[in-house]
Amino acid sequence: MSQPIDESVVRRIAKLSRLNLTDDEVRLFRGQLGDILAYVEQLRAVDTAGIEPLAHPLPLTNVMRDDDPAPFDNVDAALANAPLREGRFFKVPAVLDPGAGA
């Protein structure tokens, strides 16, 4: 490991993350971050020459259906569990200020 993790490093990371850590948490995270970096060092030691970079080990493709409009006649079933409804529509609380002009 190039640089050991000490309490000042953990406190700096916590400050950058806007976290207020107790002294016990700083000691706990110091050990955990040290373990993570030690594991990363182990991974760096693995010879990956000739291995093509990839995002997933299996070839993946999205299987999507065609987006064709279709009639929907069961509005009552769709609205059956709605907390609020107004006629054939879901009723939701207003999220914009009425005078905002949006």
C-alpha cells in the first residue's frame, strides 16, 4: 500500500463527505478503509495482460417490446387501490405553487 490510512485521512474524508464521525467511528472506518485498500492492492497484483476490459461477463442486450398504443378499458381496476381519485383519474397533491406560472 502506498500510503497508510490514519485517523487524519479518515477525518478528512468525513469532512469532504460532510459526515460528523465520533472517535469510535473514525477508528472503525480507519480499519475498514485499510482493509479495502489492502484488497485493492491484491487485485492490482493479478496479471490482466491480454484480458479485454468488459462491463459484464455475459453478453447482454435489452429485450424490449414494441411501444404500440393499445386501448385500455379497465380504468376501475387501475384506480382500485388509488388513495385519491377524481372520476377516471388519479388525484395527487399539487406540487407546484398555483401562482408560479408553470
